[in-house]
Amino acid sequence: MQKSNVFNSCINWGLRCIEQKVLEKSVILKCYMNRKDRKTGQYTVPIYIDVVCPFETCDIVEDDYTQSFINVDGQFHTGEYTKKSGEKVPTISIIASKVTKKSEQQENDVFNVCRNFGLYCYGIREFSKGITLKCSMSKKDKGTGKYTEPVFIDVVCLFDRTDIPEDYYEKAFINVNGQFSAGEFTDKNNKKVASLTIFADMVRKV
């Protein structure tokens, strides 16, 4: 994998903006991502993502983005917030470098590209066409020194697609290039829960 100082890069991520907040130094677009299930025709449970657009560094035209589909370039971040009950909930945000309203796209455009995503692999599952690396991402809180609640991401490595050296990846830190996808699964309480997946083009140990 080509070395880069920029981690967790998002390129051409397609999101739906549902709310816009203008602050002193930035605008925050409250967004989500989901996909249409081919079998049922229904949309999966949404993944909510805050897109933070600093006025000094983000290329964004002054406009009303509410209820618009947008394309975003930037850097993927995880965090957390605390509910009134005291439960800590993981959050996802993108510090955007460029935001545009979605226009007609060429058929060969590639969406939701991930570059140099830094993840921790805690488990491996094999299937007929490849392996799935069960991974997580969190960050260290500068104030407390503790790590935030993890965001869990499955990294799917297909034998006919993914450049991944034969190695032992469990309990390892990895860098991943690929394409991000939203999905869902049904938990033990029969509740549908949003899931995050990267279909990997390249995987390397750090």
C-alpha cells in the first residue's frame, strides 16, 4: 500500500442531508447513508453521519442543502456522546474538504471510496469467496485518555478482488483501501440494526 500521511480519507461519498446548522466557523450537515435492498425493495436502516464543513478549509457553495443528496470528500472520524441514561453511543463524522449537491453522474463513477482507513481487526470469518475481517475504529479522548466507544466495520476481502498478503490478521492493526457500504442485520431482540462494511481492494498490516 502506498504510504500516506492522510488516514481515513473519504472520496465521493453519497449522503442525504436532512438538517443544516450554520455555526460561527463551520456549517454542519446532518446526513445519513442507506441502500435499497434488491430482494425486498425496502431501504436499510440508515447510518447517521455529521458532515462538518469548516469555512476556512472546505470547498462548499453557500446554499440550502436540507433534503438534498450530496457528494462529500473528507476525513472519516469516530466519537461518542452520552445519553441522559449515561449510556455512551458511538458517532460518525466526516471533516469535509469538498461538498457538492449530487448531479447526474457518469455510469463509471465510483462512490463511497475509502483510502488508508486505519482499523483494528479483532476477528476473522471465512466464507466460500473470501474472508471477512471483523474490525473496529475508535479514538483516544485527549481529556480522559480513554478510548471512545468503537464503531464496528466488517472488511470483506474477496479472493478475486482484494490484494491482501497471506498473513494472520486477528488482533492486528490494518490499513484498508476499498468501497464503503451501508447495510443492516437483525439482532437478538429481532431489531434491525445498521451495519458498516468496506469491500476491500487492498489490506495491509500496519
